[in-house]
Amino acid sequence: MKSLLRRLPCKRLAAPRRGRRCLHSNPHPLLSTFSRLCDDGPLPAALALLPDLATAGVRADPISLCRLIKLCVRHGTASEGRLIHRHVSSTANNEGRGGAPHTSLFVSNSLVSMYAKFGLLEDALELFGEMSERNVVSWTTVIAALASAVGRKEEALRFLVAMQRDAVAPNSYTYSSVLGACGTPGVLTAVHASILKVGLDSDVFVRSSLIDAYMKLGDLHSGLKVFDEMVTRDLVVWNSIIAGFAQSGDGVGAVELFMRMKGSGFSANQGTLTSVLRACTGMVMLEVGMQVHAHVLKYDRDLILHNALLDMYCKCGSLQDADALFSRMPDRDVISWSTMVSGLAQNGRSTEALKVFDLMQSEGPTPNRITMVGVMFACSHAGLVEDGWHYFRSMEKLFGILPEREHFNCMVDLLGRAGKLDEAVKFISEMNFAPDLVIWRTLLGACRMHKNANLAAYAAREILKLEPEDQGARILLSNTYADLRQWSDAEKSWKAMRNQGAKKEPGRSWIELGKQVHVFIAGEFSHPCSAGIVQELNRLIRRVTDLGYVPQTEFVLQDLESEQKEDLLKYHSEKLAVAFGTMNSMEGKPVRIMKNLRICGDCHSFVKLVSKSEGKVIIIRDPVRFHHFQDGVCSCGDYW
């Protein structure tokens, strides 16, 4: 790759000679025809006139040439663009005999932009380096192209520095483009300081790009600070800040900003609604999601919005709403069908998921790789080993889909959950690629589920070879030892983690109530209603004890006395959330809870019995799947 210095002229050329103006009283007839074709096309007819213009010694005006270049970008190819470039260069050389050849800056900028839009970045940079004169448009065009190209972001920043050294002041478009190239907080801070120095910090496009840049680096605080400092805001800026919070996983912040936007008198568009639905999906905020649904109704043909809404209902565990929406959708694409298949599978309705897949094959689009992940997930979480093998082995023949890593991982998960650990190890050894962290973690999780400490140790060693700092593997391994009451081995794993400063992530559960999210942490009582929650929890324990509940202390992975173990189990985060939910639930409304960790066996048994004693539907979503508890039964069939 040429260096920046080689691409740029060593010294500024003398002021370019201006082309001679032809003051024809009667313009050549070819020019009017050419000008009309550059405006309206067709492109081949306009290109066919270029040789005739050259033969006649007639030079087209820059405006017509720029229109021809734009026509080529819209309807032509790169080779036709090069044809235009050759014609322009030839004309300039002919007119420049006896002096330096000159091409209109207007035309040169259009050609650079054309090459960039065709993806010919090296051609664009070569032409840029040959230009005897450059203005802010020239520099901004190449900076924007470099900033959006893979692996060229640092070069875009170097060009910004060179532009300023060349005494060309960047404008709002320059900064809006280059901000996307800021890959570290330090670089972004420096560019932000430059924006403040030239006084472009009040420009709405620059501020919107600044917000995007901070959000992409995960710096929500700085992004929000830029947003709050704005005197006037438009919908573009609101969408930027809401999308940033939603994509960074701060769903609560995204929803709060959405409420602020509505309070400021702005109407949501498709971009706003898609971001808010993503936030609702991540935080299981069904009530807010249902309010967003009301806004979606005016975009009745917007497939992207409908798919986002469908995904929200599935991932909030509201399958009745998901099914109703899916049935009413005027159009469905492969994403719609795949979302429904995966949604049913994740909610413990694997048989229905496979029925929807059968329906998709008969009347829907061709399944894709994501569809097949959902199908295999359904098989895995229902223990359908033979069905899983069938779909894995036939997806290439039936649908032209080559199994990828995620499909192989589904097979390891399927075999592992079914207790076929040796078969899972054999399957991994026969894969046509080296197993990655995800596959080894899947096997390790299955080893813990089936209490196979030897194989768990093997899987953990393989993980640590690939990622020596992976504390999750050590935690799972120590938990496996603790499950088997091998306390000395468990302590060795914990000691290794303590020596590295690792801490086990505490169990967290959260629940939405009145558009507010309430978070509970295992063993903590910081919630304002803690006294009432403990009182309600004690009441529930008495009720379920009458139905046969006995604390399953084997799920306490510490070497403690029985009473201490029962106390630890009692205040697991999901139990606190369930008590809060039953205190505040409305008649006929499910209690919906989100968890950061897999639900333990004791809490699973407890919630089943609470659903029976209280006559409540309780839905708990953990990182992998949903558990729908009703009348003492869970949708997972106790297979999770």
C-alpha cells in the first residue's frame, strides 16, 4: 500500500491554467444532444457520443460531464466509469499542450466520488493524488471512503491531519464521516476536541455522528452528555441516542429516552420503534413493547418492524401475542418464519416449533442457516436426538445449507443434554474444523449437568488452552466438583480463580412493573420493599411446603451445614423476584421474570409449586430459554 506521503504531491503546483473558454455564438450541435443524454440517458447513447466529441475537438462543459458521471454511478459499471475518465483526461491533455493539463475541479471531484462508490478505492486515491487542486469536497470524499472501508480507518484519520496541514478546513460532512473511523476513546476525544476548536460542535449532523461514535465504543455517558448539551434536537439525533443505548444493552436507558422524546413532541418513526423494540426484547419489558405495538400499527406493511415486534413477543414469552401477530402479518419472509420457530423452541414448545417448520417448507420461503439453528435447538431442548441427527445430516441435501459451527454446536448440545457424552466427544473429534471455545463450553456445561467430573476437567483444559483467562470454565469445573461433593477439588479451582482476582457473578433476576424494572440479587435486601418481600416469600414457602416442597440443598455448592444451605437457597434472586411478582401481580396477568444465570433445580421446583398454590402463570427467562410454570408444571418438562 502506498504511503500517505507518496499519495500526496510533494509540493503545491503553480496556480492551474484555466481552460480556454470557447465563446461560440452557435454551440456545436453535438453538445446539446450530449447534454440532454447526460440528464435523461440512456447511458450507452451518451457514452457513444464521447468519441464524436473528441473527433470534433469539442469539449463538453463540466456540468454535463458531472451529470454523466452520476448517471454512470446509477446505471453503469466501473469500466464505463473508466471510459469517462479517459475521455476527460484526453481532453485535458489536448487543451494543456504547452502547459499543464487541467481538468475541472468539479469534474475531478465527481470522478473520485464515482470510483469510491464503485468500491475502487485505490483508483480514487490515485486520481486524488494526481489532482493539482483540491478543495474540502475532494478531501471529504476520500476521507469518507476510507472511513467506511474495512481496515482503512487509520488512513482516514491520517488524511484528516494532512487536510488540515494543507490549509483546507474540514466541514461538518468531513467530521461526520471521520468520526466513524475513531476506534479508541483517545482518538475520539482528540477528534471531538478538534470539532470544538473549529466551532462545529453545534452542527446537528456532527453531534449525531459524535453520539454514534461514543455509543459504538460503549461510552454511553459521553454520548448522553453530547446529547444533553444540544440546544435543538431533531428526530435523527433522538434515534441515534436511543439506538446507541439499545445496542449497548441498556434497555432501560433506551426506553427512558424514548419517553423523553415523546414528551418533547417528536413522533417515532421506523428507526425509533425498531430500537425501542430491541430494548424491550433485551429487558423483557412486555408492557412497554405492547405500547410500541400501537405505534407500529400505522406501518402495517413494514416487514422489518413486524419482525422486530414478533421477536419481542417471542423473547418476552408472550406466545399468544406472537402467534396472533404472525397470523395477521400481510407478508412473511425467512426471518419471520425463523423467529417463530426459534421463539416456540425457546419457550419449551418444541413440537409446535417443528410443526411451524413443516408449514414453512410447504408454504413459506426456503429455510436458511438461522432457521436450522432454531430447528436443532427445538430438538436439543426436547431430547429429540434422532430428529436432530436427521435435520443435521439432511440440511445440505434438502435446503442447500452447509452445516456451520453453530449447527455443530447444536449437535454437541443435543448429545450432551441427552447424556450421550461419549458420543458428543466422538462427534467433536470427527468435525472438519478445530473446536472453538463455544463448543468446549457446551460440552463442559453438559458434563456439569450429568456430573461427569473427569470429562469436565478435560473440557475445561481445552478451553484454557484457547483462552487462559477464561474464568467461566473454572467456575463450571468447580461447580461440577461441588455437585459431586468433591470439596477439595472444588477448592483448588476456586483458589486458582482467587489468585487471579476473579469473582463469581452473583445471581440476578429482574421484573417489570409499571414501566419500571426492579432488580434482585441473591442474598441482598436493598430493594425498598425488602421487608414485605421477605414476608411474602415466607408465606409462599409455607404454602408450597404443604404441597410437598423440600429445599434441595444439593444445589448449594458450598460445604456448609444443612440450615445454612437452606438459608442460601431461600434468598436466591428468582425467589425474591417471584415473591415481589405475586405481591404486585394483576388477576389473569402472568408474572414475568428475567435471569442472568441458569435457574437452579431447587428454584425450579419451588416455582412449579408456587404456580399451583397461587394459581399464577410464572414465566422465567434465563440466558438460554424460557420456563412457563402453570398448575405445577413447567413447559420444559423438567428437561433443561
